[in-house]
Amino acid sequence: MNLSLGLAQVARRSPDNPAILWHSGALSYGGFEDQVARIAGALRDRHGLKPGARIGMAMENAAAFLPVLYGIWRAGMAAIPINAKLHPREIGWILENAGAPMCIATPGPADALGGISGVPAIIATGSADYAALLAGEPVTRVTGGPAEPAWIFYTSGTTGRPKGAVLTHRNLTAMALAYVADVDRIGPEDVRMHAAPMSHGSGIFALPFVMMGARNLVLGGSFEPERVFAVLGDHAKVSFFGAPTMVARLVNHPLAGSADLSGLKTLCYGGAPMYLADLKRALELFGPRLYQLYGQGEAPMTITHVTKAMHGDTAHPRYDDILSSAGFPRTATEVAIVDDDWNDLPAGEAGEIVLRNDCVMAGYLDDPAANAAALRDGWLRTGDVGVIDPLGFVTLKDRSKDLIISGGVNVYPREVEEVLLRADWVRETAVVGRPQADFGEEVVAFVVAHPGGAPDEAALDRLCLDHLARFKRPRVYRFVAELPKNNYGKVLKTVLREILAREGEAGR
């Protein structure tokens, strides 16, 4: 079904219930449905757009995000939520690649896009043109089937131009239902707080909350731990998504020990590795209210998981192993480990993680070569290296592109990073490979110390030699003030490798 049907049903049943909350106001489900119906009508009638059109959304977190998203769906069109912090030329490239005739944007991105040639029509929220969208003739009849494109998710593009993963209404409905099956039951009193970008996982996780008639609380601006702690003290049954770097900022914030956390129901974390040392500190603060998910844009938020109950089962004989893993397959999901030729590998042997479920994308937009490489008989290659143990738990080793081969032997950076984080003065670390004549690659560790921490290369060497084979020990330590990250909090190891490459060229 078209996802906007779920909204229409909730609005008919409970029109006065709160739907969207923000710092200065609230919108009921009746008001939410009215805005959606009118946006759909204006897209069709005022702008002459046809079902199947692809509409860009260059929006920072704002109360208008969900009405725009559902309005596009009600019109029978596909939404392209775009990270608003991208360079305007990057946003322009995505809009051109998708063939979007229009982009709806919050004021900042809208102004920036105004100076880029070749971009389509831009409508800024809060403008007269946006007010005209909200004055359209309502479209109340929901049309379109579950196989039609709903959300075109552009990958981060760290290894080249981003690709548009086409997610259908069926894909996103399956994701929403899996949330209810695996993470939490949701009722009208539940609150989904959006502290992470809604153009990514946080926005996708709004869908089960709308489906169940719950509340979406939108925090505008950048991620600030103080505001998150304030929400947890002011509201009940709050769930939110955070990248591991966001969770670490909460745990290390001065308010962490004194903030009222009684309102927290569930903190979902994912999108990058959460190292065991960091996770245990988060559990000390939040208790067993953490839920780990492993997913990617091509199979949104739905591959494997570590449940809240598992986070709380400290007596389990394999407790640390479970916390260090990505968990076991989500509801109605098959996961396997394969070699380069798609042959299944036995338990315990490392290979590429592949999966099959109803969340797997329809394919990359207009990219048959990428589809041929990534998809086969409903299975999706993730690009991640992992192992499955005999009990079915999946442990990620690394992205296949991050694997280091030193002296003909595989070194998984995450394994080294886990050991380096045992040093109490290490705040963050990232391990990459650097070309080396004798061994092919050598291991280089970039290390960020806690404020006041004293970097000690010899101590890190001893730590590695106590826990790792000698060939896995970093040959070089680089102490830096911060690690490069994208706007979703993922460490950009490509940037670190580029830094090392430039230094190597300069030294020739």
C-alpha cells in the first residue's frame, strides 16, 4: 500500500491526537493529514506534476519534513530526502541524477541552491510558494501500489559518486512492521525524538510511529546533548536513534551523571561500529534501554539486531561476544556469508555479508551495472565483511574496502580499534592501511585522546602486544585532535587514507 494510507487511517480515527511536536508548537493528526492532502493537490494541480515524479527534499530537521514527505507520497510521487549539509553542488548533482523537477528545502539549503545553475525549481519552507502548497485542493484518495518507489536514498558516496537506492512502499512498510516486531510496541503516547538527521535513519524510523499514531518530536539545528537530556526529562516513553559518535557525546557530557533519564524508553544505535568499551559506558548511564541495529540504505535499518534484553543479560556466558556482535537476523530476514562467487561459507569463516528480506531495495536508480554487482535472486551484497557463529550471531569485521592485507595476512581494523580503546585516555581511534613496499600494507592508527589525556605510544604498543598478534600491531600512531566524519557521524577512512597517500607522495 501507499504509506500515506496509514496516516489517513490514523487521522480519521484519532484526529485530535498529537502527531508532530517541535520547540514552539504541535500539529495534530487531523492537521497533519490536512497538510499532506493539500501538498499533494498543489504538486499535481498547481505545479502540474504527474504520479511517478521524483521530488527532492533538501531539508534540515524541521516540523515540515513529515508533511512534505507524506504529501509527496499522497501525490503518487517518490521523495528524495537529501542531507542538507552537503555542498550545494553535491545536492544539485543528486537532483540532476534523479531527474527531479522540484526540490522542497528549508531556508538555508534553499538559499545556497539558488546560486547553483541547472537546479530545478526550489520551494523554501516558510515562503509564499510553500504557503501555496499548503493551500492546494486536498487529495484524499490514496492511489498507487506497494511496488512503486517511495524513498530514493542516495548513498554517502565515500568511494565515488553516490548511488540512488530505490526503496518502495513495500520496502518501507516491511521496515516499519519489523520495528514493531523486533524493537518495541508503539502506542499513541510514545514519542519518537529526532535528534539525528531526518534525511537518514531517524526519518525512516518516523514511519512506524506514524503508522501506530504516536508522536514525532523534531529537534531542529545541530545535535546538542543538552537538548536531548532536556527532552528525556520532560517527556515519557521517548525513543530515538543515534550514531555511536552521538551516543559517545551523551555519555561523555558533564550532564550525563545528573540528567533525568526517566523518560527514555529506547536508544537505537547503529550506522557505524559501537566499540565494546564505549557501549559498556553507555549501558552504565542508560541501563538496558539500548538496542543495536545493523542495516544500510539499501536495506533500511533492517538486517540484524541486539535486543534490549540481550544488552541487559549480564550473566550470559558470552555477554561480551554478544555486545561486540551485530546480533542475529531481524524478523523475516535471511543472512549468509559468501565468497566472491556467492558461494556460502561455513560458520566461523569470514566473507561478505549478504541478506534477503522485503526491505531490500528495488535497485539502484538507472544503474544496471551496480545492480548486477549488488543483487542476485533477491539477495543483496552489503560490502561488509563478517562471520556467523554456530548460534547465528553475526560479527562484523569491517567494510570490505577497509580490510588491510599486511604480509599476505588479513588485518581487520575494527579488531585493532577495540584494543586501542581499552586505554582509558583514548577517546576515539581509526585504523587504516598504508602502502608499504615489503608487506603490501602497514597498519596506521589515528588516535584522539580525551581532554587532559596524555598520548603514550609505548603504552598503546604494549596494549596491542598483550591482546593481538604482532603483525596486527600498528606500525605508526598518529595523534590528532579529531577524526574526519560525515554528517551522519561516520568516520571517513577514505579521507585518512588520502592524507597518508599525499604524505607519501610529498616524501618521494
